[in-house]
Amino acid sequence: MPELPEVETVARDLRPKLVGARIVGARCSWARTLRTHTPEEFAEAIAGHDVEAVGRRGKQLVIELSDGFALTIHLKMTGQLFVVPSTAPVDPYVRLVLELGDRRDLRFRDIRKFGKVGLYRRIASGELVLAEGGPGVFSMTGPEPLDDAFTLRAFRHRLRAHKGRLKPLLLNQAFVAGMGNIYADEALWLARLHPLRSASSLRPSDEARLYRAIRSVLAEAVERRGSSIDDYTAPDGDGEMQEQLQVYQRTGEACPRCGRPIRRIVIGARSTHFCSWCQRLPAADRRASGAILRTQSPALGSGPRWTKLHADEGVVGLTAAETRRALARARSERTRRAAETRRAAARAAMGPAVVGSA
């Protein structure tokens, strides 16, 4: 699922394309894409509004409209946004189309149909609500980790109010907005903190390292346009942060810091990647986490010896660990190529104008 850097990239790409445009109509082919209105109600409510700003809150895109309205878009797993001429080819995976007054469309493409779009009013407090007196859309969302107001002191104050494990805490959007599986793993590796370590066990120096790591990893990812690992692509093309990830989806590969193999465990149904040598787990936390630690991937070695050939080619002389590693590498490469093919197909489906903007 796109995280803060990916959604921020989408917002930055859309801003010059949408600000000042007028929405004159809407077409929805999958009613459950809309979280606040029926397709007919949505089309009527949004027509005639001008786009005044494009931003982000946590993992959601926020498009500010005239007359105090705002549109939220949650991309979820496969959501993609493209601005194309209204004459662009019809794509069966486009679930929502916003028709603009200058004969362009903002198209929301979503293969798996998990994405959500909502239309809200912005009240005097600044919060977005569906109806006066109703709950705010982002009332339970934590602070933005790249904001100036998110200081080390503020981070420490929030962190010391929790006792749970670090990885689930970083994924909690009420604790801090926009962090997800990729950048939580990367920040914890950079801070040398085990994902199962309890927040209450951190010393002031640990807290400071984690704070700096979160901001550093996210800032670099924004600069590199996010990580195009699966279906994520922005209006102006893919990201490149996936080439800089140190541990995420690198099970069995050598840790860039110590050379020992990256491990994988599952915490709360989420794959978690770490180095057991660089990210030591205190004894007290180890006792409490025994069941999870027993599920970790086996150490496959810090790297292949003379063999860089694929195990599925029937190479003679591979150890069991090298065979597992080679098969995992082959699967990972196939997955990467399949994702690249899906992203290229998405852009091609929108026509030459989108393909040429990548």
C-alpha cells in the first residue's frame, strides 16, 4: 500500500495539473469506490467545484475544492491516478472519472477495487466532516513526521506514552501519520532497533536515533519519488526508492552494515525485515517474543559463493541454503518484473500522453 512518500509524490505530480481546473461531472463504475455518496449523489455534489489545492494527510490524498469542500482519495493496494485527455482510450480498470472543464479527465484506476474516495466539507476548525457535528475524517490521525512541529521532544512525549512493540507502534496511524511496512522496517534498521523491542525499553539515545531515522528515511523516499515495488506509480512516472532499500524484501541477503543475512518474521500479519545482529533484541523482550522469533526465516548465508546461477536450472553443487536463496531470488525477480509489466500496462492503457510523461 502506498505510504507517505508515495502519496506525497502523487500530490506533487497532480498539483500543477489540477489546480485551477473546474470539475464539471463524474462517472463511477464501481459504487464501493465511493465511501460517502452513491454514484449519482457524488456526480451531482462535485460538479461545478474548482480545484484550489492538492495535498496529503497521512496516506490519503486531499484535493481542496471551492466552497469549502474537499476530496479524499485512499489509493490502497492498486490505486493509480492519471490526468489524461477525455478522448484517451477506455480502460476497464478505471473505477472513477472526474471530468474537467478543459476536456481532460482525472481517472482513478484500481485493479483490485480496494481504493476509496470521499467528498467532505471543511469546517471552521479545519477538520473534514461528512455532516455538521459528525466525526472528523482525520481526527484520529497522528502528527505528520516531516512537519517542523514534529520535534524530537514531541516524538519522545508520544513514544513514552506507549509500552508496546516498536513495529506495530510505527504502523499505528494514530501514533504517527503515513508510516507503513516499508519505511517502518527501513527506519528501525537505520536506528539499529529490533522491530519487536518494546517502546518502554528505549533509552533517550535510542529515541533520538529512531526519530532521526524516521525523518531521514521518509525524506529520502520523497526525494526519490517513493518505492515502485508493486502497483504504485505516480502521474509522472515510477519511483526509485526501491533501489535504495536496505532490508525490506531482502530476506537472506547480506545486511549492508554487517554482512549477516537479513531475517524475516511476521508481526500482526505483516512481513517484517531486520538484521538480528545489528538490531539486537534485549533479553526481556526476547523472552516475551519467543513465539514470533521462532517463525523467522532461516539464515541463508551472507551471499552465494561461486554460484550465481538459478537453482531451478538444475545446478549441481549448491548447498541447501544456497538452493533456497537462489529460488527466493528467482521468485523475487519474477515478482519485480510482473509489477513493472503491470505499471507499464496501466500507463499504456491511458494513451500516449501518459506514456510520454513518465
